[in-house]
Amino acid sequence: MVHYYKHEYSNVHRAAHTLAARSTDAYEGARAKVQRFLGAGSADEIVFVRGTTEAVNLVANAWGRRNVGAGDEIILTTLEHHSNIVPWQFLAEAVGAVLRIVPVTDRGEVLLDDYGKLLTARTRMVAITHVSNALGTILPVGEMIQAAHRHGAAVLVDGAQAVSHFPVNVQALDADFYVLSGHRLFAPSGVGVLYGKKALLDEMPPWQGGGNMIQRVTFEKSTFADPPARFEAGTATLGPAVGLGAAIDYLDRIGMENVARHERDLLAHGTAELSRIRGLRLIGTAPEEGGCAVVRGRRAERRGDGQVPRPGGHRGARGSSLRAADHGSLRRRRHGAAVAGAVQHARGDRRVGARRPQGAASIRRTEQARRPVYPASLRIGSWAADGRTSHRPRYCPAAMKATKVRIGGDKVTSDTSAGPGQ
């Protein structure tokens, strides 16, 4: 990227001077790298966006408003990130569609029988994650895509958590849309990708107007460019897109098969070691997982120096860290399990019947203490559902530390937001 900004930086597709030509080559070269990385049939099926969230919103608006109507159904799973829920809620509210939710087991596995029962002639879109951002569960997306296609439904796969962990081939999956974020691939933030089958992209109207997406503009009528330019309004995300291409080069040199094998070994080793810790329970133990172990401490075990170990949100001497909670995860539902922490309460989240834990006044944190002693009653957060909508969160000190939460008396505030989502 340093070389690009020093020697090639210019707008693309708009001028004939040397820098513009170099910048256009670098930008379109990155698109070709993404095509090969995802196994797409053509570079024209790769649309650069700001991230997974924008990609889902683009499909929900440009494809959804043309193909989903009143009474139609959109299927999601309880494992979805908020970015793959809210855009479909907006669409459903706008056109009168209905959201159907696929439950999961306590191990974090999708109930495929229930999924099959939800598919009907009214199903227009199935939007599913490839890998759960909370539990690491790898969904059987190939099987789910085939089932959806048998009912005439389109499928969008959220691949933000998948593409950096194992090889992905969108043609082999037969996904209609596949979305991802560059920062999940070690690229700069602010760039993402929407893959869409060419036939679908050709039929979709523009979502935003102006800039590179136009073909000809008059005051009477405007015509628009062919995909992918049709969906890349304004000045393109130039430097981050080139950085995404460089990140793909890095992963190609390592080999995604090698990445997947190494992560499987790490997961097996980490799971075995964590299982030896008294009072620790693994959450989400599906057979297929993408290099993620989630834990819950039933009891805080004190060390010999009187301190309480912090299994999440801890940064080691080599800079490695554990994240105790993800604000992008849904709370646990009737048949599902997901991890959450005190972050929701620190931000004033009181939805879905969540109740503030009792005894918050007894929790104290001081600026002077480098390693404060937490009461043994503290837990890593989880929601234990009872079949209704009553969920009981508990404070997670590691999540509080990671988000600079301050607790004093009954007052809960947060100084900063959590890290980047999708």
C-alpha cells in the first residue's frame, strides 16, 4: 500500500494520464485476485464495498425490494451476526415480508430438519453465516443452499468469519451471493466484497447513484454502467482494495489448506488444555468449528496470590489475546446458545427481557489496582434461556476490561465501544 500511495495513487476509470492508468490496473488487479481467491467465474461478479454490512444492505435493497413482497419469507439462523439480521428486518418491515429463524442445538449446530420445514414456496431469500462469529460453528452451507434452491429461493452467505480460515469456492457452493470484509483477511478496514452471480447482478438496479456507476447522464434520463461498476457509486475504496489484494497474496503464499490444518491443530490443543481447568465449560462444541473455543467459568478459581484468573480479554506477553464476548452476537434463544457479556448492559441494552444482575453495587474497580480481585460470583456472560424470552446476563470482568467499562455503585458506563465488527 505504501508503494501504491507513493507511486500509483489516482482515481480510476476517469483519466488517461499515467497515474490513473497505474491506479486502475492496481484496483482491477485486486478484483481479479479476489475472483481467484473465491473461485468466482468472472471478475465482473466481484463488487467492492465498504464491508460485509454494506454488502448485505446492498443485496437487501437492490435485490430484495425487487424480489420480496408482502407475505414472502426470509430465513435466517440464530447464529447470525447483527449485520445479517437488521438489513432483512428493514426489508421485511418495508414490504410486509416475514422472517423465519432456524434454531440451533446447545452444541451450536443448525437443526437441519427444522430448516427444511421452514422452506416453503413463499421463501424468497435464505441469509446464513458460513461460520458463526460467536461459537465458530461451520454451517453446512452447501447442503442448505441446495435445499433452498429446490424451493426456488436465493441464498446469501455471510463469509466474513470463514474466508481467513479455510478455502472457499463460491461456484462449488453454488451461492447466489457471498459477502466478506477485508479486515477479516488481514487487509485494511473500509473494504469488503460482494460476490453475486452475474445473472442476478445484471438484473439488479443500482442502490446508490453518482460517480463510477453512471453510463450517461442527462436531465431527462440517466443510464447506468454494467456490474460491477453499477454498484460502486462515487470514488472507489482504492487503497484498501489494493491492500486487500496484497493480503490475498500473503494468504496464497501460505496456502489456505495449510491455514485450515494449522487452525484445526490449535483448536484441538486449546480444547484439550481448557478441558483440564476445573469449573470451565466449553460452549458450542459442534464437530465442525472454525478455530474458535468459547468458555464459561462456573466458578472463579483463585490463584495462590489471591488473584482471580481472567480467561477472556487477556493479552499475553506475545500480544495474543482472548475475546470474552462479541457485541455482534445474538442472545441465546430457545434452542440456541451464544456468548455475550456485560457490554450490552454497559451500553444500556435492555431488550428481550434482559435484567440487570443483582448485586452490582458490590462490584468495585479502582484505577490503582493493576489486577483487581473480582468476587467469585462473577461469570463469563451467557444467557440461559428457559424456553421463553427471559434471559439472565451476568457481568464478565474480562469483557469490561476489554471495553474500559467502569462500574461504581449502581452506575454502569462504558468509555469506549467494542472492537470492529464485520
